[in-house]
Amino acid sequence: MTSSIGALNNLADRRLLAGGPLTGISNMLGHPFIQHALLAGTAIALLSGLVGYFVVLRGQVFAGDALSHVAYAGALAALAAGVDLRFGLFAATVVVGLALGLLGGRGAADDVVIGTTFAWVLGLGVFFLTLYTTHSSTDNGAANVNVLFGSIFGISAGDAATAAWIAAGLIVVVLLIGRPLLFASLDPSVASARGVPVRLLGPLFLAVVGATAAEASQAVGALLLFGLLAAPAAAAQRLTDQPWTGLALSAGLAVTAMWGGLTLAYAAPKLPASFAIMALATAEFGLAALASTALRRRVRRRHATPLPVTAPTTAG
Amino acid sequence: MSSGLSWNLADDVRQMLVFHFMLNALRAGTIVAVVAGAVGYFMVLRRQAFAGHTLAVIGFPGAAGATWLGLSPVFGYFGICIAGALVIAALPSGGRANAGLGGYGEESAVIGTVQAFALACGFLFVSLYKGFLSGLNNLLFGTIIGVSDDQVLVLLIAGVGCLAMLMVLARPLLFSSVDGAVARARGVPVRVVAAGFLVLLGLAAAGTSQVTGSLLVFALLVAPAATAARLTARPALGLTLSVFIALVVTWAGETIAFFSPYPIGFWVSSLAFAAFLLATGFRAVSDRHGQRRSRASARPMGNRVAAGAV
């Protein structure tokens, strides 16, 4: 993640050059900061869409919520300790993801325990924020906002490339474990009977979710990454029951929300990028929910019409 | 904020109460702790912790939006939290006890999406309202500075109303929380009671977010109640204990925040979490003790039987 000064410069740049909503796409693509945002954003959205689909399928959305709190605390702990923010981000989320996977096997903890624990983790993040604020002289209100709500327009060329490479690596991992993971998610007992290493896959997958959370928080921030994981995946699940189609659809919807959000935020500089991305992802889910309800109703009506015909015959 | 802390407690308290903002913070904290402890106890009993969390999270865009429009954030908190509670009550699953993040993929994904969108909206309002970025942390993580006299008055009115309504609802609420089917059979209007309680929850969440911030409401709304529930199964005692723990956590948190450079959100959530951990540990130890005692009393009998058989 770049310094806050870089982010502010880019912001001013954006305001100046985005003359109006009708500035051409080619004009937009000419800005280096847009290119970096698109590179990192596309990779991160693709990853979030894929991982999010499994998260929703496995009913582990709470883990996404938990990891978003951990991401905040981890990033600020790293800032307070004076190391690279991403180091704290990845270390905290991957370790907690693994721990959740290893502990979660023995019965699900109840929501009160999870909620109380992770509220405290967030409180710890605020503690690190104060530590960072009191022990360094830089302007770090901006750093806090960047961790909470992301700063994709402030990402540097090097950071964008790193984020894209990490995302690409994680996508390969997800695709490699995709088949057994799908099997294990849909029917764990049959999968383990067939020799799928279910006990190994669970923690491994949650570690991947942790790394994804760290990636996504660079784009939309620790508070909103949960939405980027959940919304496209939930939309895809509304639209199809086919797992592989759903997986592709989820990734596609996430990338669409990312591209649309970046364009919207570029065209209307008053909109923060993470808000635009999240708003589009939410809209996608809303439309998918409406479409699936309408579809289901039509199917039900089609099924309902023959009933009166068959009813008398069964009665008679 | 660090004025000198001495070992003379009375002196410290006097030193703290010289400041009007501190007096207001303690007044607001006291009202909020009583309401949160009481409403929270029923919430934990009804397993609606995440409904409370969602209501608190949507309070953030409410407060930020109200500030952007030039209104007092207090109205934003209460307005949107009550509206949100009514929406949840109107949802088909809202009447059911477990409308939370139970782990079922679809439903929790929807809740997650709503929460993330609410936070994104709050961020939008904050960034539209220039110069307010420094207030972002106060909205999210709470502050002890800047509780106005008006805010205390609104909190007091809301708090008294909330407690009065809770007193009216308490018996049917307890009945329908413990056994919904029987309560319905006995003529308790379960749906109305559930909707009324959600409105109470909205009020409590709105009040709590003004002390702990929108993201840390679990510290006052859930942790004291969960702690009390670990310590006793009796409703009246549990309710009292929950309010007591919430009060202690708030007062201690605000006092330590006054004398230390670290914010109230951190102290209140840490103290509440510590209380919860202690109660959980105590419960585990006493359970094991009870088990061992019952096993110990069972063993001689077993030995006797075995000896008799030999």
C-alpha cells in the first residue's frame, strides 16, 4: 500500500482530469493509477468471487466476518510495530484462518462467543491505532481510513503487481483443490469415505480465505471485504444450482462489480471507490434475488396448472 | 487525557468529574449500560445477538448521514435503528428467534451483504461531509469526549421509555423466548412481542453505539449478558447481574480511558471480554467440579456393587 501522500496526490489528479462523467474510457485507461487499480482490482475480485462461492457454500460466512476484524487489528499492529502493513495483514489473517479451521472441527462455537471475541480483536485494533498515532509523527488518520475502507486508487505499480501475483497464486491453489473441496463441501461424510482428505482441506481452505481477506482488504478495506466475499457468491447461488457454473458466475459478478465500481468512482470523483464497488455488488445480489424469486414463481405456476387435472383422478 | 493518576481514588474521581464532558460521558454511559444490560440479557436468551449487531452497524450510516445533512447524529442513530428493527420484524424470518448469523450460508450471506453495504454508505456520507474524517473513528469505535447535554437528555428519554416498555413486555417475552410454542398456545401474541422486542433492541443498539461506537456494541450489548448467563440460570438474578456487569465495565472503561491515552472502545471491549472469559472459566471449573463430585459419590456405590458381585 502506498503512502497516504501518494493517495492524496492521486485523488487530486483524479479530480482534475475527470472533467465530467463522459470522459472517454480510453482517457480513463490512460491514467497509471487507473491501470494499477484495474490490475490489482481484477485479480482480487476474481479471487474473492471464487473463494467467496466456497465460503457461502460451506456456510462459513462467519469466518469471513471474523477475518475482517482480524485484518484490521493485524494491519494496525504492523503499522504500530513499524513493519510493512501487508506483513501484519497476511500473517494475522492466515494464522487465524488456520486456527479457525483447526478448532472449528469440534462443533460450531456459538455466535455469542464468536461475536464477543472478535469485537475484542477489533478493540485491540483501535489500541494499535492509538499506539501508532502517538508514536509516529506522520499523518495517519489517512492510514486508518485506508485500512478500514481501502485505497485502491492509491495503490502503486509495485504493490499492484505484488497483489496480482499473490492473487494469481491463490487462484491456482483454489482451482487445484476445487474439485475435492466441492465434494467435501456438499457431502463431507461421503467425501471422506471416498478418500478425500476432508480434515486437511478445511484448515487449508480457511487459510486461503485468510489470505483472500488480506488481499481484499487492500482493495475495499477491512470492513467491506466481507461484502465482496458474500455478495457475488450469494447472487450466483440464487441464479444457478450448478456448482461449476455458479463458481464461474460468482467470479464474473465480482469482477463486474470491481470494474463497474472503479469506472463509477472515476466518473464521479465524489464517490469513494470502495463504496461504488460495494454498491454494485449489493445491486447485483438484489437483482439476482428478484430474478430468482420471479423465476421460481413462474416455475411454480407452471407446475401448479396441471394439478387440478390430476387431482380428480387421484381422488377418484 | 492523562492528568496525573494517584493512589487516592476519591481524589482521582474528583479530578475527573471537574470536567463537564466527563460528567456527561458518565451520565450517558450509565443510562446506556442499564438499557444494554437489560435488553442484552433478553437478546442473548433469544439468540438474536447478530440482529443486535446488524442494527448497530446500520446505525453508522444513520449517524454519518445525519451529520452530513446537518442534523444531530443522535437522531440518525435512533431513526435508522428503529427503522431497521421494523424491517427485520417485517421479514418472514424476523419473528423467529434465530434470525442471526447461525451459519446457514444464504441467510448469513445476506446479512453480511447488508452490513457491508451499510458500512459503505456510512463511509460515503463521511467522505461527502468534508472535514469529518477525524470523526470517523468516534462513530466506529466510540469516544468519551463530545457527549452533549442534549444527547444525554435524548438518551435518558429513550432509556426510560425502553425500560418501561421492557417491563411491560418482560413476562410474555420471557415466556415466548423460553418456549415459543407453549406461549403461543397460552394466547401470548408471540409475533407482536417479537416485533416489540426488536424495536427495543434497535433503541438499545442505537444508545450503545453512542458510547462504544457502532462496531464494538458487542462489548456492552452481548458480553455482560453472556457473562451473566454463564453464571446463573435464574432470569431475575441474571438480569440484575447483566446490568451490574455492564455498569461496572462502562464506568471502569470510561475512567481508564480518561487517565490513559487509549480510547474507550479498547477498554470497554477488553474489560467486557475479560469478564466473559472469567465467567466461562469459572463455569468450566465448577462444571468439572460438579462432575467429579457426582462421579465420586457414584463410585463407592459402584465399588460396593462390584465387591458384592465378587
